[in-house]
Amino acid sequence: MRITVKQPGRMTFWMGLPAWMVFNSLTTKIAAKAVESKGVKLGRQDMLRLVKELRRIKRKYLRLELVSVEAADGFRVRIRL
């Protein structure tokens, strides 16, 4: 996973995270609790299925862009698998 932040007139900041670090059982448990606190009923098993599917997609589509946001002032954030 690669997170890129660009600001006009500044150096580009990027951070690479290994997929196994982001998509594992500990983060799944934390994410399930966070989603549940927002009132959405999504169990740990559902989150594990989601993580398994994201791993499969990562193998199939190497540089899939998950998020791309650009502000009017030129500030840009991209998150890719």
C-alpha cells in the first residue's frame, strides 16, 4: 500500500506500508470495533472476509487506486494498493 501526499510548492511525501501489516487479523479486530462504535453492525468474520478479498484484489490488480482526493488549492492525496 502506498500513500502519497502532494502540496503545491512543497516536496511530495509518500509512505509505503506492506500489505501484510495493514491487512492482518489484529487490524481487522480493531477496524471491526471502530465500525461497530459508529453504529454499523459488521462482525469480525465480515471484516476478515473483506481483508481476504482485498488481498486477492491486490494480487490481481497491482496498483489499484483506492482513494484519490484533490482540493481546489492543489493539495492531493492518493492511496494505492
